[in-house]
Amino acid sequence: MHALSDGATALLVPLLFLIGGYFFCRAGLVFLRHPRRVGRALARERGRGSARSLALALAGTLGVGNIAGVATAIALGGAGAVFWMWLSAFFAMFLKYAEIVLALATRRFDEKGRAHGGAMYYMENSFGKAGRATGKAFAALCCLCALTLGGVIQSSAAAEAMRGAFGVPALLTGVLMGGGAALVLRRGGEKIEAFCAAIVPFVCALFTLASVAVLILRRAALPAAFAAIFRGALSPRGALGGAAGVLTSGAVRYGVTRGLISN
């Protein structure tokens, strides 16, 4: 399994960077150069649920990928994993942008005006019968992930944080989270989106403020931290050396996978 993971990462890294680089050239940082245009587009889409979809997507990534994922990557791959998280997240950002454009271009509206879209829709729209089969497989995997890894990673990270910081038993945290989720779920999908739209901006602000506070309080350690990150990122661990060694190093493997989780 470890060898399979190394081989998959060795293939994933160049593919991620090449395809992400292609979309980087095509997009030209449009969503960073024109923040007002992006804001106006979100405002226009607010009635159709795109702003809530954004909040729902952020709710599934903020925290696990950015906190627990970073800690895990550093523990397993060393400080150099942070550099590869930066790099993979940068290029994955353009892949995500391309996915969103495709989703908006191929979305469908039901009789109540609610939008339905995503990878399964643009796969079917682009590849016909083969795309329909692939889209169904993708949807099935999404359901499987939501019922297994998606919930497990989130709840496990929260339970460990509560246990380590406040001594709260992991079982109690799990029960409280499960009960809260049940209260929201029983009110339907629209209530889930509304709940995320209300709480995610607060969570994003809290996360940003906490990150800035840590950087300020630990500013004396920043030079040594950056030195360790770049030293670890550029020191291949594989016996083959060179590019092959970098692609199979723990820093790359864990850094890239954690960077993808966030995006």
C-alpha cells in the first residue's frame, strides 16, 4: 500500500502542476485581479444559491485541511510538507476555478428554480454515454465519502481538539456533533445551506484572526520556521535523488495530499 501511494503521488504531482499551470495561463488570475467582478457575480447568483454553495463548500474544508491536515502533514512528512501544501494548493485553486466554471455552464434548474450541477453533470454533458456512466460513478463515490471519510475526518479532528484542549471525552463530542447535525439535517437541504451561510463567515473570520494572532505571538520563530520549510522541501529523501527522490519523499506525498484536501 505504501508503494502504491508513492507511485500514485509520483503521477499525481506532475499532473496537478501541469494541468493547474494550464488553467493558470488561461485564467490569468482573473479572480484575484478582479475581486469586485467576482463579488458582483456572487451577488447576482445569491438568489440562485451559489453564495450558499460557496459557504457549504468552505464548511467542508476549513479546519480539517487547514489545521488538522497541516499538523498531520508536518508530523508525517516534516516541515518541508508545508511548502508542497502551498504549491499544490496554489495550482489546485485554478483546477477548482475551472470546475466551478464548468459546473455553472452545465447546471440545470428544477421546477422550483433550484440549481443542480457539479462534476457529474458536466461529465455527462461533455462525454455522452461514457460521461453519464462516469458521472454516476462519481456521484456514488461522493455519497460514499460523505457517509464515511467526510464525517469521520471532521468529527475525529474536532474530538481530538476538544479532548486535548479541554479534556472533553471524544464520545461526548461525537454525540453532541451528531445531535446537532441531526437537528439541521431533519429540516432539509435548504436549511443546511442557510445554516452554513450564516455560520461560515464567522468561522472564516475567527480562523483568520487566530492565524494572524499566532503569527504575531510567535513572530520570533518565523525565520527558523521558514528555513526549516524550504530546507525540508528541497531535501529529497529517496535513494534515487533528484526529481525522482523529491516525488517520492514524505514531504511531497503528505504535503500534496493535504493541499488537495483543502481545495
